[in-house]
Amino acid sequence: MELTTRAVHAGRDDLVAQGLHAVPLDLSTTYPARDTRAEAERLHELGTGADIPGLPVYGRIGNPTVARFEQALAELEGCAAGVAFASGMAALSACLLAVAAAGTPHVVAVRPLYGGSDHVLTTGLLGTSVTWATPDTVRESLREDTGLVIVETPANPTLATVDLRKLADACGDVPLLVDNTFATPVLQRPAESGASIVLHSATKFLGGHGDVLGGVIATSDDFARRLRQIRFATGGILHPLAGYLLLRGLSTLPVRMQASSRTAAALAERLADHPAVTKVHYPGFGALVSFEVTGDPHEVVGAVRLITPAVSLGSVDSLIQHPASLTHQVVDPESRADGGISDQLLRMSVGLEDVDDLWTDLSKALAMING
Ligand SMILES: *Cc1c(COP(=O)(O)O)cnc(C)c1O
């Protein structure tokens, strides 16, 4: 079946048999069981990250509503399993803890990455070390103790793209983690190109309405088990209501991505012709457009009236922000330059508004700095 169809039906296969239309929201923190011996056995298995059928024991171990979202996202990404977390950073942290715990704490990563991801790798806060590479130097950067290669494509905030098939080849046996937050499975399915771990900040396009924080990993059964074990131990779980909202978000993801991408492509063309714009970063697909301006980028953010001046992305309304000050402030200036993040760069997440209304707002704001 096509992705648009699966987006509406995945994670909901059992509903008709249960006489349900909407997905049930299970807010239980604990689950009753009179047979303590059987419960003890289940708990032991679940504690190792096993995905066994039946009711969960406790909310930190698993939740049926969240499980529907995990299953649906895994299906859209073409992966065996999904594991959801409280945020995108909680999802990345679990991956880093998993590779560090396995005795392979060295990570090879390609800049630019989301500022928070860059920060957690650079500081080594979770016991990993990092070698920064370009797609061409990944292979020679691998070591005996390398447990993970990390890349974002299109990357935040420059929208630089990486040839995933080529990169996956360069990784050999080392798992390749692709942050697919910007493209979503509608525009790119990294597992089809050889990535073994696909990460999403579900806060962005998957939720789609700017009202839910979440993260999710799509991966193999084996790595999912390790992630569930870490999630059980560290507690970075997704709230069931967030799971409900994210599953609902998935059903409109394809139409939202298609509509926003059309508008973003049109805005990228108009921006390229604007005298206050020196460079447009648009990879030819997707709902984000980044551009460099001649004057003070803060003036542009301050002048828009329809577009929301805010960090984050992937909402039904368009957002604009200045990466060097906000999302990538935690990355030091030299490393920002390394990743091609100019101080003149603005990043816009295109929503579902009319293209002409957006252009009127944006071009008025750009006129403020032009001359
Ligand atoms: C926002 C974002 C993250 C972090 O996700 P949170 O849900 O904010 O923790 C990671 N990667 C990318 C590309 C992002 O845009």
C-alpha cells in the first residue's frame, strides 16, 4: 500500500474488531495482575527490553497507546521496530548510552547537526567521544571502538544533503544513524539506503501542530531491544497523550508535507530573486528554506507579522528563526563556521498558509533591511 494509505491505517489494525473508531488513550501508570509469579517473569523479560505480547506491568515499561505510534512510525520508515521517547534529545541520548554501554563509545559525526545533538556529542556528557568528519572522511575516521556514525540530511539549519547510500557503504559494519526529522518518511526513508537507525524529533513534522514534544527511533528488533532496556532504566518515556497526538499527526503527515513543500519551493525561488538575499539554501524538496540576508537578520525576524518568530519547525503555521542566536547558539562560532552556519542565515519552516500571504509578509520584512 502507498504511504498515504499506511499513514492513516498503521497502528490501528485491531480497531474495527474492537468496535472502535478513534484510538483508545490509555493513561494507566500501573496494570493490575493477581498472579504475581507470572508478573515477576514478565517483568524480568520486559526489563531486558524484550517486546512480549500482553498488557504492560508499569507505565515506564510500555504503554499500548504509545505502542501504536511506535508501530506506525516503524512501518512508515520501513523498519522492524519503533521506540518512542520524551523528546528527540531523549531518543538520541538513549542511542548514545546504548553504544557507550556496549564498549564502543566512539562516534563519528558529520556537521552540521541540530545544535543540541552537536552539544551532547562535543561535551561527551554521556560518555561518548566524537570525531567530526565530512561524508568523504567518514570511512577513514572509523576506529575499532566506533559504535555509531551520525548524520542529518537535510541538515539543520543549512539543509545540506548527504548521499546516504554512499555513506552507508563507507560505514561498513558500524551502524549509521540518520536524523530524518527534516525530510520525514514522506520524502526520505533512510533505511532503504542502508541506515540502521532512523531518528526523529517527533516534536516537529510528525506531531505537526506545535503542541507535543516527543522523539522516536525506527530500527531493527535487536537495537530496539537495547533502546527499550535503556528507556526502562532511565525513564525518558513518551507520555501516552503525546503518543495519541503523534499517531493522529501521522495520518495527515503526507498531505502536510506535500503542501508545505510546494509552498517552500515557490518561496525559495522568490527569495533567490530578492535583492536583500545573498544565498538561498533549498535542497529541492522539503518544507524548510534557509537564506542569508544582506542586512541584520534580527530585523527580519522582528518585522514579520504572519510568520511566527520562534524556534522549532514542522508546524501548520510558518516559523522563522536565527540559528546562530538560537538553535545553534550552543555550538561555538568556529564549529558553526565549520558547519557552514553563517551569522546572516535565517531558517524558515513553511506551514500551510497561502504562498502569496507568506511572501507578502516575508518581502515586507526583507524590505526593512534592503538599503
Ligand atoms: C528539534 C530537533 C532535535 C531535538 O528534538 P527535541 O524534540 O527538541 O528534543 C533533533 N534533531 C533535529 C534535526 C531537530 O530539529
